[in-house]
Amino acid sequence: MEIKRSEIMPGVNLAYLWSDKFKTSCMSLTLLTQLQRDTASMNALIPLVLRRGTTRYPDMEAISARLDELYGTAIEPVVRRIGEIQCLGFYASIPEEEYLPGNNGVLEQATALLGELLLSPATRGGLLLPKYVDSEREKLLDIIRSRMNDKRSYALSRCIEEMCCYEDFAVSRFGSESEAENIHYKKLTRHYRELIQTCPVEIFYCGKTDFKAVSAAMRDAFSAMPRGEIDYDIGTDLRMNAVEDHVRFVEEEMDVTQGKLVLGFRLGECMEEPDIPALYVFNAVYGSGATSKLFMNVREKLSLCYYASSAVYLHKGIMLVSSGIEFDKLDAARDEILAQLDSVRRGEITDDELRSAKKSVASDLRAVQDSIGELEGFYLSQALDGLDYGPAELAALAEDVTKEDVQAIAESIECDLIYFLKGSGEEDGSDDETA
């Protein structure tokens, strides 16, 4: 699979990927803006409100009827955070025309509808409809408040908030409850108009329609997009080292039956010129998967936790280790998690560990090619990084990673913060993970 990129309008880039593997094509439109505390909730709310209605299709019933006419095309709002860039827009799944009766131009019509959703929202007096803004704001508030329901996810987000308290990465992709509560339709309208004028836009297409036809459909659909001074100055603050000269510790008490221990690390100098395949393999050796050191030693051999796994956030240059433990095993679990990282720093990596890690990474990357949704997310991340590696190319590079490469990455990593959620009492048993 070879990606083709072109600028179809000022600040609007099309990433085109031809593929005959799927019965549907996919198209995404993403506005890129800096993640910030005072605008995150407004940004998140905009695609939700835009999806409610357009000038031609003023409500969701009319939009649904139009999508049915397009043979079940689906268009959904999407809000993501990649590093400290907030990504908001729409994801469309469109049936391939060879499986439809006649030459119906469904791609062009679906693209036109996507353009209407973005550029011609339902308004009154030039303002977004208050009833749509109010309704979607309440749904957004429900999403923000619901993070408390999943304690594992909550602990991860709290570790990020504390570890990155001086950085925009601490902000949720949905923003905060206090910000969301104060969104007014007039304020949101002004912000929407500013975004569509200034945001860089990434459009992704994967399917069988040729590049010229896709590009022409995009230009037609978005020709009326007002473009002002494009804000290309968006990106991520990469902090190589810990904020303070000692590991910070944050403890929180809640009504939980299982402790949640999260360790936050800075990836350090290896992020100056990141070797992405080596970072993937390091993560697999250390804590990602059933053959990792954390799983085999901390969980299986020593029984110090119900689960333990690491995740590398390449766009921010941090790593989080998440584990579920008994309250009285905090010290032992923490020490062993750190000890396993020390063993990688010393190069104590067996041939089997390295082989299994590389196989796992290569397999996961190649599997991306089997999911059109995974491909869309993969190439959006690549676009933000200015890279053009395909999944298969990265998989091949992962297979060449050496033990020394993994060891070098481990040597640059520094623990920044330890977060522990403890408590007593009862909660939903779904939070406990024993498998």
C-alpha cells in the first residue's frame, strides 16, 4: 500500500490510499488544532453539533434518510487527541460502487454531504441552533463525567494530569466539565467560524476510486470553505526528562476494591531522533503483551498484580505502566516494575524475549492493513509526524531491531511520577481484572 499526498486547497491535504481489500471505502475529514484547556470542550462539541443538521437536511432524521439513499453510507463525528493536537471532524464509511446497482456516483454524493455537514450547518440568524448546542453539550458532559466509571482508565488519566500538569497533554480530548458547562451557542458559533478558517485540514481516503476522481470530489465539496491565515504552528511539547529531580508520588482514595498503580515515565533523549520500530519492540519486551517482562515476572511469577502493562505515547514522548494490585502490595509491585526496567537497561534480554517481541510488533503492524479504520488512524498519525512509512515497512524494520537498540532506549527512560488509587468499600465488579 502506497500513500499519495497532495494539497487540494490552502491548508487542506488529501492522503489517498488505493486498496481493493474492502467492500467499503473510508473517508475522514479532520481539523487540527492545538489542545488547550480553554477551548478543548468547544472543539469537541463542534462535530457533535454539526452532525445534527445542515441547511438542506435540518435534522438527524433528514440526514439519516439521505444516508439511506446513499446505500447505507455512515458518517459519524470524531474527536481525538494525538500528542497535544486535538483532532476533530468526521469519519465516513461508503459502499464501493461495484457492489451497488448502476453507476450512481455515491462517493461524490457522500463527499458532498460531508462538505455540507462541515460548511453548511443548520442555523438561525447565522448562529448554530441553541437546541442542538444545548442537547449535545449535555451529552458531552455525560461523557466527561463518565470517566469515573472505569477506574483503570481513570487512574491512567489522573497520572497524565499530574505528570503533565504544566503541559497541554494533561487536557482531555473532551475538555473539562467546568469548561463544557459554560458553552453558549453564540460563543460556539464564533469559535466554529474561526476554526474552519484557520485550522489545517487532513482528508484521508482509502478505497478503489481513482485519485483524480476522489480529488475532484473533494475540491467540489470543500470549494466554499473559507480560508484565512492558516495556523500551522501546532505541535507537541516534548519534555525529554522528568519535571523534578525526584520521582513524584500522588495518592488518591476512592471507593474501590482493587488498587490502581500507574507509573509515568519520560522517554528521554531517545525522542530527539526517535527510532519508532525500536520503541515498539522495547515496549513489547518490557510490558506490552503476554511475553513481556511485566506480564511474565510481575504478574505470573511473583503474583504482585492482577494485570500489568506498558503503553508508549510516541507523540508525547512518555510511557505509562498500568497495574491492578492489592492495596498492601504497592511497594513490592512498584519496586518490581522498576526492577524489570532496570533489567532491560542492563541488556538482560533473552533471545526468546527479543524474538517474541519483534514477532508481536510485526504482526500487529501488518494487521493494521486488514482494518480500514486502523489504516485511517495510522496514516493520520503519520501525517502529523511528517512521515510516510507504511505498516508493512515499519513491520520489516521492527524485525531488524537488535537487543542493543532496545537496551539503548531503556537507558534513556526516566521515571517521573507514581500515581496510586486506593480505597475500601464496594464498587462494580467489572473494574476487577483477574485474567
